[in-house]
Amino acid sequence: MMVEFKLEDTVPFPQNTTHHRIDGLYLVIAPEIPTWMVVDNEEFELFTFLKSGLSIENSLIAFMRSTGSLEKCARTKMESLLYKIEENKFYNYTESILMEEADNITKNIHVFITHKCNLHCPYCYVAAGKPLKNELDIEEWKKAFLKLWEVAPNAEITFSGGEPLTKEGILEILRFTKDLGFQNFLFTNGILIDKNNIETLQKTVSLIQISLDGLSNKTHDITRGKGTFEKVMESIELVKRYDINLDLAINITPYNII
């Protein structure tokens, strides 16, 4: 249930909170609940006024006097802060959520199966390209997954990279983990999905996530490379034809946002 705040309200914050300044933002933590939220400088100042016991209205007045902000700007910041407070249930009467038994919690293991990639996207956060010298081979991965099966036999495994389909033996690895009982998810740029591997993917993968940077050659190919849009669209149609669950990962860039 969402809480509706009124101007005359005070916010019942947790009694004990801590905060840490990280990269120009504030991480505010209530360890006893537990809950946390990330706020900017203005939101943190408003939070300080509210936590001192001032009403929302008086906190706005104190904030405007302190910063010289216009009322419209102050209200916008307050609305943003109150949304975060509500979203994160940052109240002193919030009860701790009873955690499920550890064995009943679905574990998702994200595996970077290779650093190798067949594309060179300018915004790639792992700077993928050539494989690392110490990457595990097929047999080493099998041993690792057997160890994982001993402690989390019902886990979900997300395969990414780099581009996971460039990994030598990736289809064998997918068959192996599927046979162990794991649920496999594949994050791919879609370029290497074709009629030679689609049937294996259909049998071993529960979901395929394909990256798409635009709805045309012009917007997609500028980051992914010439001709990639048409190939990706072919792969998407192939995945749909074989009735495999499909997600699209849309990366927002200056070239595709309108």
C-alpha cells in the first residue's frame, strides 16, 4: 500500500540511520529494518530537515531559505525524495521481511563464459574483444558446474560475456548444465544464432536475451557495426519461430533516442 503524504505530515523515519557519500550521492541506510536509499545533495538536505522532526511543509520552507531554491524546484525535489522513501519503505514502523529458507530461494548465477566477442561496441562495460589467457576450458567449466550443482541444484544460470556463442564448446556446456537440471538463460548480441545451433538452443535454453540498439540499420548499426541489424532481426525471427522465450535488451544511446 502506498503512503499518501500531506504537507502537514512528519515522516516517521527509523531512529538509527547512517549515511555515506559516494560519487556525489548519499547512500542512506537504516540497518535495523533493514532498508536503504540513494539520494542526491538536495534530497539529502531535505531528508535532514525531515529527520529533525519538521513537517513536510516546514522542511520545504527551511530548504528554500537554506538553498535559495524556488518553490517549484523545492517541491520537485521533495516529491522525488518522498517517492524514494515510500519505494524503499524507509519508516520506523516497517517490519523486517521474514526471509525464506535459503534452500527455497532461487539462485541466479551470472557466468561470464568468455571475454571474447565478435563485435566492438563503443560503450561495452567489460571492454570485450579477445579471450583472456586464463579462461576456463570446457572440462574446467563442467567441474565448476558440478560443484555448483552440489550446493544449488535448482539454480538459474545466465551465460554472457563477451559474446557467449563465440566460446568454443558453448553448446556442449549448455547441454551439460541442462542435463544437471539447471535452467539456462543466454545473453547474446544475436549475430551467431543460426539454423545450425537453434535446435540445440531450443532444447537447452529457457530464455534468450538479444541486444537491439535501434529499429533500423541507421540506429542499430552505428554502435553494433554495419549489417548487424539485418542479422539480428533474422535471429529474432528464428528464436520466435522455435518458440524460445525472448527478451530484448535495449541500450539507450544519443543515436537511437528520439
